[in-house]
Amino acid sequence: MVNGIYYKQIKPDDDLSDFVESFWVLQNDSDNDKETVGLPDGRIDLFFILSGNESFKVVLLGLGTQYHESGFIPAKSLRFAVSFRPLAVEYIFRETISAIVDDGKILANGFWDINLQDLKTFESFCGLASQKIRSRIPTEIDPRKKKLFDLIYKMHGSVTVKELSENVGWSSRQMNRYFNQQFGISLKSFCNIIRFRASLDHIAQGKLFPELNFADQTHFIKEIKKFSGVVPKVLFKNQNDRFILLSSFKTA
């Protein structure tokens, strides 16, 4: 715990890994709100939040495409979360999230039958959430979509739409239609976000030069600033640990 902030994440079981990236808990046990900067990371986050006044809410966040400086973690608050991979939108949530790009929506209390009393421990939450997600996995998924995301993650987003089309056997037009309808962004934009997120791992290690297929150092700096609002050097310093996502790389 640093300055009253506690963060921990765990990976899902193998049978959930196509749909879930991680489970995590974030707690602000201090008496002060914690200012944060949200960064796009290619994940769809489902939050179960308990605030200091014991109010409980469930929030679903869509894909982020830009940084948000106005975020904060309320004092005396606790949030458990599931970070989903995009395949979960169609096959686990069974709906589109194109309307909540860079936004979110409040879900009904009792969503998936997870209630306030289920937030006793992080471990019990992970077990219950895993059970709920596992019960919703269909017997079949489109193999093109699975292969598409497998390639994007394997290449850390450093792959062109044309290359993806050739390897997956799905036309560029069809893939972009799928992305825009399901997630509200283009396939290329998603790949750029995944490349940015992969770069955060390098920046957290003090590697302030491009490790992936950026054209040059200038392009690298421009892309990092586009998604984070600051240049790599400032991002690495992470003053006051305000970039929570970057801090998670350093503590992983």
C-alpha cells in the first residue's frame, strides 16, 4: 500500500483467458481523494464500487481512446473490477458497446447476481465473477475473431489491417465493420491502443525509445503524448503515481 492506495491484480484461469485479461482490486483507504489520469488500454472494465458512504454501484466502461485527467479515486472507497478482452462484448455481455466509447454506463445493482455482500474479499470476488463468466461462455465462437485478437495481442498491436486480413481470411472492410459496430472504433485505432499499452511496459522499465514498429523517435513521442497527454520522460516519472495503469506495470 502506497499513500493509502492498495492495488492488486491476478490473471484468470486458462479457460477464461480469451475473454478476461485480469481481475483487480483498487482501494483508497486514505481520507483524501486520489487524483488519477486514465489511459486507454484496449480493455472493457466492469467495476463493482463501494464508496465511503457505503453506496454501491456497478459500472461498465467502454473502450477508451484518449487520456482523462479529471479522474479520481474517492477517499475510503473500494472497487473490484474485471478487465475484459473485446471478445467478451459479443460472447459474454452479448451486446455492443459502441455507444460508450470513452464513456460508461451504470448497470443495475445485482448485475450477474453479484451484490454488496460479495465484496468481502478479493479472492471470493474473483471466484464468484469467474463462475458467472464461465457460465456465459458459448460452446462455439467465430474462429476468425479469435484468431484476429490472438494475432493483435501476439504482435502487441504492431500489425497492419492488411496483414491481419491476409492471416485471418477476413476482409478489411468486414473487420472494420465489426469493430465499429461492436466497439465504436476502427480496427487500426484498436491496434494503435494496444501498441501504446505495450509501450507502457517498456516505459515503466525506463526504456524511453521505441521498442515496437514506430517510424522513428519523433513518431514514438507523438503517439505516447497523444494517448497519455505527456512525453515518455514525464510518463516514466509518474509524479504522485497519478498514472495508475503505469504503476501497475511497475508493481506486476
